[in-house]
Amino acid sequence: MTSPDRQPGFEPDDISGSFEIELPSDPLGLDLDEAPVGYPADLPYPPRPRSWETPARYGHRPRAIPSERVGEIDAFRQIAHSLAAGTDSSTVLQVLCEAAMDQGRSSGAMVAEVTPDGGRFVACTGIVSDLAGTAFPLAGSVTSRVVETRSAIAVETMRESSPFFESLLGQRGVGPALVVPLIAHEAFLGVLIVTRRVDTPVFDGVDETRLSTVADLASLGLWKARLLEEARAADAAKTAFLATLSHELRTPMAAVEGYSELLEDEILGPLVPAQRDVLTNLRAVSRHLGALIEEILTFASLEADRVVPRLAAVRLDELCDSLHPILAPLAREKGITLRFDVAPGLPHVQTDEDRVRQILLNLSANAIKFTDAGDVLIRVSCGTDGAPNGSAAVRDDVPSIYFEVRDTGIGISAADLARLFKPFSQVDDGPARRHKGTGLGLYISRRLAELLGGRIDVLSRPGEGSTFTLVIPVSG
């Protein structure tokens, strides 16, 4: 039975007077921050711990990151950004040395590459900055031990290393040193050597952890930079090979064309009709092969930045007349009509005539190649409008010449337009493609147009044909 003098909501827990508390609801909106009447004075109120007093899931209460740790995190973030921005190994190595000196509170930093024959300093800063390029033996050195263990090693003085390093660094006032391996993707890239002056504290565990973190970040940046350098070297080697090959092929091609002319002029005797037909086909094949060789040679020259425009006054009517003998046979072979529409009174243009002709031949030959019925129109006009704003070098308010090459061919989809001007790329690039070629024509045309201060615009829809417009400034 319940005692009449017992407070409601409380039950005795044990004979010592402790109580188990059952908080009543507060239907009257009373303030429960104060203990109810009769609440035992020796028990905390409220009975449940507040949220900030509850231990975290790992057994400790959450705490704010100390300000010095925030500064350290920010420093590492800045180092990571600087390393990621480096696209060559020399930049990454310089950033690494400067970051190591800062984080290690040191007087010098060096990076050495290691081979079975020895080591060589490839980057140095601080009191050891004059050692860049110096070679050293590995025997008995701390560096050799780091290579073997693939872990950091700290020394108090250079006497703990080889006699070579004691002599080399001791005379520069180097005391304590820390040697950290540079490893990325299991590849050993070298070592980071951080030094302090004589009579300064040795590198402790905190220093080792901090500098090992810097070394890990730098190793990844160095790995990426070396991959980029290898890719650039391979690309340069490919370009040099293409240029050499093209030059070598031009000599026998010139001989073939010369012998063909001798036969065509009947220098060696009259030709029967069958022989003349064969000779005509031979000349056509020779011209096609010569065009391919010239295309590859131009590509190689552009990649090596060896193409320099030769500007001179150009008459546009004469330029268009020079296109007709080359393009007309191609159009006749396809059974389509080739038309020219050159506006009267066009001004002379200050540009490179050979490069403009090369661009127009590329654009027109492409138009003929991808047109099976209808016609190809080459229209030349002068104006200051009609081009997309800001699409390239030529502004719409600059007097310019517009060379439009319009066809009634297969057209180009939006997806194909995105890769149209990439090298070695073609719209029909499958194994059974109908239209042959290197896939360099449009890439070369755009690069040449930009060299001339112009641009190439494209309008096309599948099944409705395409219009390529070369725009070049009148004044060059």
C-alpha cells in the first residue's frame, strides 16, 4: 500500500534513502529546470546527463581541433596545391625542398636520385644549394640504408654517415640530418635529405612524421610530373619521326612525278591509248600520295612550332583560279558540280597565300569527298558581320574575307562536330569506312587559320550538307 505521506512520482530504492526518479510529464507547462519539491538533495538534477556531457562513441567527448593543428593542416593543403600545380619534375623538386625546409625548421634541403652506381643531387636549397648536380657514392652512407629499409633515418651528426658526407657537409656547418625516402606506387624515386646547422636540435619523431607526409605528397607529384615528361618526350619523338619520314618520302615521290612527266610528254616515244590511261592513273595516285606526305609534314611542323606565316599582298581572284585545276578533276570523278562565286571588287589581302590555298584545298577536297550528289560551292566575300561573336581571333567589327565552302553531302551530327578538328580523327572512323585519309586535314586547317589570325566556322546538319567558313582579316 502507498503511504499517505509519500510524494507522488517517487519510489524508495533501498534502505539507505536513495531514490529512483520518475519525472512526471508537465501538462501545466511548469519549468522543469528546477528540482521538484521533495527531490533528494544528494542526487544530481536533471537525472539524465546532458548531450554535451555524453561520451562520444569512441569513449571521449568531442573537442575542437587546436589552432596549431589547423595551421598545420592549412600548410599541408597549400603544399599539396603547389605540388599538384607543377607539371615538370624540376618545379615539383623545388617546391619539395622549400616545403621541407619550412616544415622541418631546417637550414637546407636536398633531393637525390639513386642508381646502383651511386647518387646525385638533383635539387638543393639553403646552405647546401651549391651542391646541385653533385654525384656521391652510396657505400656506408645513410642514403644507402634508407634505400635498403625504405624508411626514414635521422642522424645527429655527419659522422654517423660515410666519410664522404662528413667531409662534404661538415665544412658547410651541417649537423643533424633526416633522410626520407620518396616512394610512389611502390617505385623508389629518390631521397629527401633535410639538414640543420651544428649545435641545433636533432630531428625527432614529430619532425619525421611531418616531413614524411611532405615527402609522400611530393612523391605523387613527382610521379605525375615524370609521366607527363615521358608523354611529352614520346610525342616529340613521334613528331620528329613523322617529319623525317615525310622528308625522306618526298625525294622518291619527286622522282616518280618526274618520270611520269617524261612519259606523258612522250620523250621516250609515243604512247598507245592504253598506256596513256595507265599513266593518267599513275599521275593521279602520285598526286594523292604527295598530298598525304605534305599533310603529314605540315602536321609535324605545326606540332614543332616551325610554321611561320609569310605575309604578302594576295589577289583573291587569282587565288581562286589556282584552285580550279586541282579541284575540278575531283568533282568530275564524283559526278558533282563545282561552282565558284567570287564577289567583285575584293580588296587585296595581307596574308600567306600558300597557307590560305592549303586550307581551302583541304576544306574543298573534304566537301567533294563527302558529297555523292549535288554540288560544292566556294563563295568568297568581304564583310564585317555574319560570324559568331568571340568564336576566335577575328572580331566581327574587323574587315574580313569570308571563304565559304558549302556542300550538299552527308552532313555532320552534333556529336561528331565536337571531335571534328582533333588530329587523326574522322567522322567515319570505323574499320569499314568509305572515305580514306589521315584525319589531319581539318586539324591542320584550323591551326593554319589561327596562325593567320583567323578562324574556321562550321554549320552542318546530318543529311543536309555542311558549310565550312574560313575567316581571315583583310589587314593580316
